[in-house]
Amino acid sequence: MSSLDTPTVSIVIPVYNEEGILHSAVVDLIERLQTAQANTKELASYEILLSENGSSDRTVQIGQELAARYPQVRIDSLGRPNYGAAMKAGIERARGTYVMCDEIDLCDVDFYERALALLTTGRADMVVGSKAMSGAHDKRPLLRRVATQTINGMLRVLLDFRGTDTHGLKAFRRASLLDTVSHCVVDKDLFASEFVIRAQREGKRVEEIPVHIVEKRPPSINLFKRVPNVLKNLARLTYVIRIQNPHEPTNRS
């Protein structure tokens, strides 16, 4: 794919201090995408957008080396640690008809194929890879699984979230969800949750599919250090949706 071509699929991956796995994960992803192209024609034309955010190791240098070697790889730096802002920036830079939001320690091509089957047939505008629904296998440490269940429970109570998961793998039609992205007000860890919840409230067709999660390394940011910011952003999001914009349309179908 030349730099002038417009890809069908954009794969957006935020990266932060990932020098240990970045090269091997991207090379492995490219190899598996080549195999998947035989079954999913949309994957014949893709770009991988590494959305770097404030790394202090060799992540940027390795990303640049990958971009020089593989024309389908691009890396952009946000300049500060912020997962949600990096994901949002990557989505806004994406050129593909379909966007896959992934994690460098997952790179789940099977999810891409299953999600594209729903998106290309018009059965969904957004597909969420759920770690918590029936049929999913979440092999993360117990504490992280409990944290996921806790935050999703809070989202259901406070924001009328109707689903089992918001954070992690997502796929969507870029044209259908770009305005939704622009309306999101929180960043860092809760951006992904707001994105899914706003899509639901706007009446977009959001489907969940089960995924198998086996991480390649421990989280780059300690779980307990993330809690204060998650709670702050949850309070802000609840205020914006429930109090500031209480009449915002909600689809309950």
C-alpha cells in the first residue's frame, strides 16, 4: 500500500513505554494480517497507527524504525501520558472506512475478522470485544477482572450503560462514530467507556462479541495509581450526561 492509497481498515494502538514488546507485537500482527486477508478482503488494505503518549523508554525510536520498514505503519506522539487522548487522536488521524481500537499486548486479528463481518453487513455501527459476557475468556489477574466488573457496574448505575464491557477492543464505521468521538469530554482510562456509552445513547447499533484475553505483559501503569483519575472522570461524566445534558437522546431498543 503506497502512502497515497486510502486503507480500508485503520488499526489504532495507543503505546506507552512498550519497548519490550513493541517490535515483536507489530511484526507478528502484520504477519497474521497477511494470513487473515485470504478470509477477510477488507484486511488487504490497512494501516497500523501507533499513538504514542509520553513514553520515557525507546518506544518512539522503535516505532519509527517499524514505520521506516513497513509502509503501513505510522507513529505519532502525543507528548504526555494519556491513554484516552492518544486513542482519540489516533481515531481522528485514521483514514480507513473501518477503525479497530486495539492494545499492543492483544493485537487480536480474530476480533477484527468477526467485527468486520458485522460492520460490513450493516448489522452494527460499533462492535465491542467483551471480556465479561458469556463465551469470553479473561485470563488477566483476578484483581484486574474484579476492577473491570466494578467499573462496569458503576457505569450501569450512574450512566445507564447497557452492556458488559467498554474498555479494550472496539471496531466501528469511522463515518458513523467520528462525531461521537468529538463529543467525548473525558480522557485517560475513561475515554473508552464514554465513547461506547455515547454511541449507545445516540442510537448507534452497538453489538458485543466475546473475546479471549491473554496479556503479553503486566499493565504499563499500576492499577491503583489509575483509581483516583477514573473516579474523577466518572464524576465529571455523570455530571455532564445526567445533570448538564439530562435530555440528551437515549436509545433503549
